Amino acid sequence: IAYGNIVLDLRNRTVRIDSILYRNFPEKQFQLLTILVTHEGETVSRRQLLRKLWKKQVRDKNLDVLASRLRHRLGNVGGHLIGSVRGRGYQLLHSVPCPIVI
């Protein structure tokens, strides 16, 4: 799947942002990024994310920690693309959507 300059390879669990390839994503981080990419810049509510990422009830803080770790993993190139919408949820920040299926 792709959104702008972000390309996810679901089979190999890799992420390419511009020319940088990221490998070995932890499962939950990859799932979070996949959800945000498939929502193409829309805000995904905390409640939706918690339900999709964890089958059991967990604290909201788990989601915040997960988003923080994802930002850290993507570093300077992609970390700024994960936006939080105070009191609502998270969204992928990117201005040029380009839907492509791989």
C-alpha cells in the first residue's frame, strides 16, 4: 500500500519512505502505521486504534507509547509524519496522497 512517499510492503513488513527502507518492524508498530496509511490522512480515533491493535482492553497510554516508538523508529525522515490530534486520536500527516496497491 502507498500514501504519498510512504510505501508499505505488507508481505515482508517493510516500509519505504522516499529512498530509505525500514525493515524488521515490530508487529504492533507496523499495524499502527498500516492503519494510518489506509485511512489516508484522516484522524483515526483512539478507541478505534485500541480495538484494532489489541483484542483485550488496555490502557490508553499503551497507544501513546506505541506511537512514540513508531515515531522514534522512523526517525528524522518519517517520525514527523505521525500526528496526534489532542483528545481524538492519530493521523498520518502528508499532503500528497497517491493510492497504490502492491
